[in-house]
Amino acid sequence: MKCIVTGGAGFIGSHLADELIKRGHEVVVIDNLISGFREYINPKSKFIEKDVNNISTELNGAEVVYHFAADPNVRFSADDPKRSFDRNVRTTFKLLEECRKKDIKKVVFASTSTVYGEVPVPTPETELTIPISNYGASKLACESYISSFSHSYGIKGTSLRYANIFGDRSTHGVMHDFYNKLKENPHQLEILGNGKQDKSYLYINDCVEASLFASDNQKSNYDFFNIGSSEKVTVDKIAKLMCKYLKIQPEFEYTGGERGWVGDVRIMLLSIKKLEKMGWKPKTDFETGLKRYLDWLKKRK
């Protein structure tokens, strides 16, 4: 089966492309390399260096489009809301239009837990979506367009609402931020907010497995799934575990407030009962995943 992976040179997209190739599929990676890395691209895939806004014939013959190209930064969407809109909403709409014209049967979309905003936890898929960040709003708008195209044109659509995904090839997020700060100054660590932000994290291997499991086993023409773990971890605990593993004892310095930045959700834990009832559950515990990620960061130039 021919699969298109937009953003296939990025963190999750590159791991997804690897797994699709391992399963015997023909994979075309489309990435403009603004935030992706050429070294992440599987050599067994066909790579097209291009912005998703400008693709058309590149989709010819494809059966599935995994749309993982996006502006991934929640934190900076408050400073530049137009960037989130352009790179997420506008790009997704243009891609869906091309999928409609090319009669592509299936679109799988990388969404986010931030579409919910601040809601009771653990949060099921039935919870109201009231995003508090521009990033979350842009992703929810994308979900809405995928739903409308699914119902209007028969494209099977899947939205994957990710918790915080971490692991090899990740170049943003709290762990990456802490690692770089500690590498620069092992005696002091700045922690955004008060350190009590408490969220769910999922290791990349489990994320890819859950993503394919959800889209492959989906019954309805459009559906959305929480992709996360059943445990949450505070920012303070992440900092302490990282320092323990790196064998350093820095002084923690907090910026204050309940949030790390404008739009930061303080507490997040997705309910994954929907996927569990279908037969999936995560395999990698948080500390094991963290050690693997830190090993990768230490080896990375």
C-alpha cells in the first residue's frame, strides 16, 4: 500500500514512516525540513523536499495520507498565533482539498490533547473541547475540517489526540529543554512555572503502535482517539529523575505561577479506555522511556 507521510522528517512522523516501511508499505515522505531533519528520513522511503501547501501530483496513487506536518510548538503559539493558523489550519485544509481531488480514501491526522483545554482528568474523548492555547485551537480546527471532509466526501478520517510524546529524535518539550539547560549549566536549572504542572507522557514506540492500531481498527468513517498513558508526572519529578540519571545536583530556580507559559495546561491525563477496550495498552513505563531518551540525547551531536 502506498502511504504518504507529511512531516516524515520530524519526530513522530519519522518513527511512523519507519514502522510503515517495516510493515511492508511503500512510503513517500514529504517534508520542507524547516523543523525536520534529513538524517531522520528512512532511506527506504521516497523523499520529496517540499512544503505541504504546494503538493498535488505527489499524492498520485496513494491510498493513505498520514498528516504529521505541523507547527509543533505550543509555547510559542501565544506570541505568534498566525503561524499556528497558517502551518496547521491552512495547510491541513489545502491538503484535504488535494486528497478530495485525488480520491484518497484515508487521512490520519496528528492532533493533540491541548484541544481539550483545562478539563477534569482522566479526560475521555467525550469531554468538551475548549482549548486555551492558539496551538490547541488550530489543531481542533483541523479536526473539524477532517470530520467535515469525511462526512461530505467519504474520506475515512482519524484524529489522534496525543499526550506529551517523548523519545529519540524529539527536539522540543520539557525534557529536551531541561537537558540543554543542564548541559550548559549543571549547577542550576530554570523550571518554567512552579514545577507542579502534572501531565501524561508516552514513549515514542508506544505512540506509533497506538496510532496505527487506532487507525487500522477504526469502525466509523470518522473518529478520534486519545493516545497517552495511564500515569501523569510532575515537572518537578521529571527534573529530579533527569538529575539523578545525569548524576548532578543543581539548584532549581522557578519562574513562578501555575503555568509555564501562556496557554500551558496545568494538569493533563487522557483516558485511554477507548483504545484499551479495543485491545491496545502502552508497554513502556515513564522512567524506562526517559532513560532511553537521555541516552539518545547524550549520543546526539
